[in-house]
Amino acid sequence: MWKGSGHATTPKRFADSHEKICRYIARESNSVVVSVGYRLAPEHKYPAAYEDCLNATIHFMKKAEHYGVDPANITVCGDSAGGNLAAAVSQTLAGRSDLPSLRAQVLIYPGLQALDFNLPSYHQNRGVPPLFRERAAFFALQYLNGHALHMQEVLEGSHIPPDMRLKYRKWVSPDHIPEKFKVRGYKPHKPHKPREFKAEDFEKAKRFCEPNLCPLLAEDAVIQQLPESFILTCEYDVLRDDGLLYKKRLEDNGVPVTWYHLEDGFHGIISFYDYCGLSFPSGKKGLDSVVKFIKGL
């Protein structure tokens, strides 16, 4: 019997690069890997991709034995947007009595919130390719609305009411980022003018407060039920702090977390461990850390 199954939530437009990753993980960890070709934004807005991944996961969990997989040994995995989807699926399935519990979740430089694009990593790495700060907000809005109107307001944070911002500050705040990650040229964000909440902006972006879209905002009762977790972050990545904040939330709620940080890594580096003759040793190290975690389950 196979050791288990990894469910890699990878978008179809990256099929070529992610096929190698999925094959590598399957071969090196002796696992069955199922890659979900979910519907893509902006043609298919939220929650299309989330629903596709959730439905595919539930279907596989119910049919796992047909594929020679132990239903008690299923892991969800994804990178970047796929990490967001894997986290959302894991939260949705937490506590479901009609399905086997997930064995683990593997989140590779995931994007987990769209409330604050002024966390330290968003400013330190705002110009680091391939994911610039503005592009992160652009992609989030494309996924939510199918367009990127109000991007400047979202970058400034005027799309969130003050009371709601205060509520989520306990989870989304530079105060929760370890000081060692702030030494590289970070200065607290000070808007050119006082942040002014705009109700019309919130109306267009209020679903950013839904955990299925921003898993970092899930309540503690949900977080406490999550399976053992692996989080990979990269120093030169705007999404670094999303991963660090989620790591803290999981640990604070008693969820075992394995964290692997690539000091010289950038967003998407796993895809370049061996891509069209381009190779980054750090990407290979990151990929092998995922394999090691899966093999140790």
C-alpha cells in the first residue's frame, strides 16, 4: 500500500513546471500525488477555485482505497495561491465526522490574507521578482472580483473598517513578526495621509474577511482542529510574513508545525529547482524539505 497521498493544488497555467514537482514528490516520498486543475481567475472568480479543490479533495478521500491509498494518510499541499487553497480546504474539512481526518497540510510560501499589504515582508521585498507587492494585491483582487479596481485603496488599507482592523490585529500585525525579520531595512508603514476608511471600498472587498479566502482569519476553534502542518517561507518574498503569522497561529493553538525557511529563497523558487536548464540549489533544498516531512508522517 502507498504511504499516503499528497494533493497538490496547482493551477493549469503552471502545469509544465508543477508536473515535475509533483512527480518528484511522488517518487521521492513514495506517495500518490493528485494535482487539481482548478478553474482560474479572472474568468472564474472566488469561490470557484476553492470549491474545485474542496470537491476534488472530498472525492479523493471517499475513493482513496480505490487508488491504493490509506484514507487516514492523506495530505493537502500547495504553493503560493495553491497554498491558500490547501489551507482553506484543510480548515473546511477540520472536524468533519463524515470523512477521515487529514493527516497533514503542506503550505509552501502561501498567501493567507489580504487585509494588510504593509507587513514588513511586503515592504522589504516590494520590488523582488517575480511577485511584486502591487502584483500580490492585483492577483488577490482578480481572484475576488475578476478585476483589480480599487487596488491602491487595498494597498493603503482603506478597504477595512477600523473596528474590523482592530479585531484582526491580534492575528495580522507587524507586532507578531519576530524582530530578526525586521532588521533588513524595515520601517513601520506610515501613510502619506491618515488612513481613511471608505465604505464603498469595503463593499467591493468585504469578502477578504472570509476565512475560505483568507485562512489567516479563521477563528481559534477551527485552527485548533487542524492537522500537523508544514510551512515553507522564503526571505525574499512578499508573502513571507503571511506564512510566519500562520505559523504563530497554529503553534499558539497547539498544532504541531514544521517550519522551513529559505534564507536565500524568493517566491516561486521551488518551481525552478530544475526548470528549462535553470536551477537554484535553494529550490532543491526546499523541495527536499517537503519530501522529508511527508516521509516522516
